[in-house]
Amino acid sequence: MDIDAATREQLQNWEKELNAQYQRICEHELSLDITRGKPSADQLHLSDGLDGILNGEYRAADGTDTRNYGGLEGLMCARELGADILQVPVEEVIAGGNSSLTLMYCAVLTGYLFGYAGNKPWKELEAPKFLCPVPGYDRHFAICEQLGIGMVNVPMTDSGPDMDAVEALIEKDRDIIGIWCVPKFSNPTGVTYSAETVERLAQLGRIANPGFRIFWDNAYAIHDLDNQVNLANIRTATVENDTADSVIQFASTSKVTHAGAGLAFVSASSDNLASLKKQMQAMTIGPDKINQLRHARFFAEFTLLKEHMHKHAQILKPKFQCVLSHLEKAFKDSDLGEWENPLGGYFVSFNTRPGCAAAVVELAAQAGVKLTPAGATFPYGVDPEDRNIRIAPSFPPLDELDTAMSVFVLCVKLASVRKQLEML
């Protein structure tokens, strides 16, 4: 289907045929959901062994009674798990509750209201703003929007953020005080930052506002689908560049064990952690140490965690293959869409022709297939070209995903033809 070369008559015939197929699908009254990257029930079952694992033994190895108050930094055994995931020293890790997003919000709020490591609060700047690689993670953008922190789009490339643009913006504007990064299997593109990109990010602390921080959301650090994809260590790079204060890292077990009952981790330099703990002390008396102990016992060795993630991959791989197979079959020899072939993570990023994404999402919804709203992967929910759609394959059973993707590709074709007709 070469839309650009088609005549109006050809386009009208295609629209008629595609619409007829679409109306037949609508008659089935489907109810399918591929909006968010939630683990499937099969994945959650992998961690059911957490239930009862303590068997009444509530004391950690260091003698801590996990049933009681205290321990702001979390149990040492839980912090060791976070250190293994992020590949950082355990002394630089805080183990928290189930949500890394909560830790991220707290970390941004700390910078905004109080500042880090003796630097002035971001709120005192004329117009504090974050750089946002796009397409990116909507919940990152929501934090900035809620706090009134401005957001500046930076294009994503196949090696990470466009670093020429990042460096130019930071050198020009001292009010840029942060950048959001999902460095491995980036949400939603699936890109893993190159070693060069990590090195250049580590050097930003030399040219940026002293209060500038890289928010390194390593949510998919261990979520490889097949062979392990290596990500350069940002902590090592910043130490070598004498910019260790410029990065704050996050990870969690939200898509490793039980998504709503896992552990979250934050890692940073001692000065950054001191600033963060000062605010946390006013927020909490300590995390759920019983749950931390359960996870530490469940993953008594890092090899057990790796084996566990391999089981996740075996469940996820057929679903990613299903999505990619539909896209390849429908659009391989056309310009109706572009997509990434991720090697891990939880999403497939798809770009329609300009001006078609919102129409695709609306058509799919009317046919009973819920997609992430068009524009959600951009700050303020606005995709300037109206192109990007995030596909989340993980949650539905394979047969439902297969049906949803059949609907999706049809909607892309129909929306593309209709858009071209509008332009003639």
C-alpha cells in the first residue's frame, strides 16, 4: 500500500474495503486492554513463593526485628539486593517500599523545595526545567507538571538522548536542573543507552547548574528478553568524571516479584542521600521491613534472581514476537509505520504517519481495544507530530494480544488512508 502514490480513487476504494473490515470487527464487541505494562498473572505466579517464606522468623541476619519501627535506610539484606540490581556499593543504597515512583517524587520534591548537597532549591530559579527525552515515560512528566517544573523535549535516538542537543541546551540555560533517563530498554522505545551516551551524561555535571541532577530510572535493569544487554555503569562514569553528585538512580522489583508489593531502591552519592534522608525522616518512620526480609530470603543469591528473570523472559518473549510479527506482516514494505525491535523491557514503540496516532487510538477504542492515549509519551500529553503510540504486550493472554494486534494494524491502515484523503 503506497499511499503517497495512490490516486483519490484508489484511496477511496481502500477506505471502503478497510472500513468494511473495521465495521465487522466492531460487531464483535471486543474488550481488550494493552494500555499499561503490567505483569500478567503467569508472571505474578512466579513469586507466589514469597507467601509464608518467613515462617515466623522475623529477625534479619543482623538481629533486626522486622516487625517493629525504624530503619529508614531499609534492611541491609534488602539494600544488598538493590546494590546487585544497580551495580553500586551497598552503602549508597536506600531500600524502600513497593514504589520507585514514590522515591522519584520524593527526590524531585527534595530538589525543588530544599536543594541537594548545599545547592539552592530549584524553586528559587527563575524557570526550573527538566530535559525530557521523547518519546518517554508519562509518569515522569506528571511529576514535573504537578510541581510546575518546565519540560523541554529532547529527541531519542537509537543510542539514547540526542546528546548534542542535551549539551547545547544545558550550556545555554542554567535553569535546566534535571533530565529524566530510562537507560536500559527505555520506556517506550526499548533503546539501551550506548557507552558513549552514558559517558557524555556523566560529564554534564561539569557544565550544568551545580544543582543539576540526572534521574536515572533503571526500571528494566534486569529485564532482558534473551541474551543480556550491557549498560555502561553511570555511577562508575560519574566517579571517574568527579561528578558523582550529578546522578540519582532508581530501581524496583515491581515487575520482578508482585508488582504491588515489591521493593524500591534509590542510590546516590553520600551527599545526595543525606539531603534525601533529611526529608524522608519527616515522611516515614521506616519501610515495610517484613516485605524486605521476604524478598531477601526469596533471592538469597543473585543467581536466583537471574534464574527468576529468565522465567519472566520465557513468558514475555512470545508476546513481543506476536506484536512484532503483526507489525512486520502489515507494514514491512510500506511507510505506514515505524517501530523498534526491543531486546527487553515492557513496550514496543510505534510511530504512525504524521497526524494519525490519535485517530488510530480512537478507532481502536471504538473497536474494543484500549491503547495508551496518543501523546502520553510526551510532556503535557502533546506529541507535536501526533505519531507515537506505546504498545504494552505483557498483560493480556497471548490469544487476546493476537486479536488486539489484528485490530491495531487495521486501524493504522484505515487512519492513514483517511488522513491522506483529507490532505488531497
